[in-house]
Amino acid sequence: MCFLCKNNKIKNKIEIGVIEDKNMNDKDKIAWLQSYYQKHNLPIQEINLIGIRNTADIDKDVINDYLGYWTKDKIFLCLGTTDPSVYYTKNTVDRNKAGTAHLDYGWHEKIWRIGTHKGYEALTNTWDSNPEFCCKPTRFWRDTDFNFIRDSWDIELRDWIGINFHRMHETLIVKVIGKYSAGCQVVQDVKNFRHIIDTFKSTDMYKKQNKVNFNYMMFTIDQMPKDFVA
Ligand SMILES: [Ca+2]
Ligand SMILES: [Ca+2]
């Protein structure tokens, strides 16, 4: 196959999101993301936070989602959860009586900035009286009958309810979501979390204005090309 044809073949595969080549490399992943954002008219920031949701075994409290970021020349993904835990769905004392919050998949414009979650640095959905710095309210649905499934009777809302982006245990790698998410997006390993926060803080946009808001795009695992996540 000629070089040009081969390149066109790869380009087409990226555009239609069905890359079949084994071991999709970081460059391919960034190209796929850039193409996706452009196709859907999503603004690309200096750093772009993403989540990849897998709802399989959600009732088993599994940590099976990916969280991370991409820039024009780097992509970083690690394990975490985009889904709330079994505890905050089934525990009748601690769960929200109105229904457990699930952040919607899809595009979330300017929902987070560097702030404080339970005393440590994280990305927080912060309200601010200055509209320039105020994070937008998060879009989520409430599982009103606590069955983990989005039914027609469950409710869709948009509000500031403290859906943040934070870590699980401060030193240990926990194996289940436990009490770490009632709707928040949560990284399993503190080292990965710290890397993400440090990277956000190293950007020009943060250095210029430390109240800058960041966007978030949550994909579903089914949307991603094969081999996008290991
Ligand atoms: Ca999940
Ligand atoms: Ca439900």
C-alpha cells in the first residue's frame, strides 16, 4: 500500500472512530479527540479534562472508568469512577432522599476550577459572585428509585451541588468506590490525582488567572475507538 493511501486509511478510521490498528498510540488518541471536539464544535482549551464512563457492574461498586486530560501533545488517563457508589445508592441513611446524583455524560462547559474538597486541593464546582469566575452549575440526573438505571421517571437537574473532581484515599489504593462518590468524579490513585492537579496548575491559563474555569467531556466507553483505553 502506498504511503498516501495508508495515511488516508488511518485518517478515515480516526474520523469514523473505528480504529482497528492494535495499540492505538497517544498521537492517534489525541487526533481522535481533536477530531471529535472539532466535529461537535467543542472549544479546545490548553488542557482538556475527560472522563470515560463504563456503567457495567455499577451495582458491584467497581472502579472501572477512566479520568484524565489531553493537550495538543499529551494524553493522560487513569482509573477512577464517574459513577456514584453503591453506598450512596443503597444506604437509606446517608443517600440523598431525592435520588442519587449521576453526572450526565457529554459536554460540561466550565464546571470546575482549582479549589478545596474536604480540606485538600481538587477541582471544585465553585459558585462565585463574580460571573467571570463562577463555575457553571453541573448537569446531572437523580436516580429516584435507587436502581442505578436512568428511568423515564428519574429527574434531570442543573445545579451547584458539590459535584467535584477529587481522589479516593490519601495513601492507599482502594478497590471499591465505597464512600468516595455520591456523584463526584474520583481518581483511584492519589499519585495520578496529584499529577492531574499539578498539570492543571502548570498551565498558562491557570498561572494567568487561578480562578479560571475548566471544561469536562464525559464519554461513554462505547463511544471510544477500540484500544483507546487498555
Ligand atoms: Ca463505572
Ligand atoms: Ca432509576
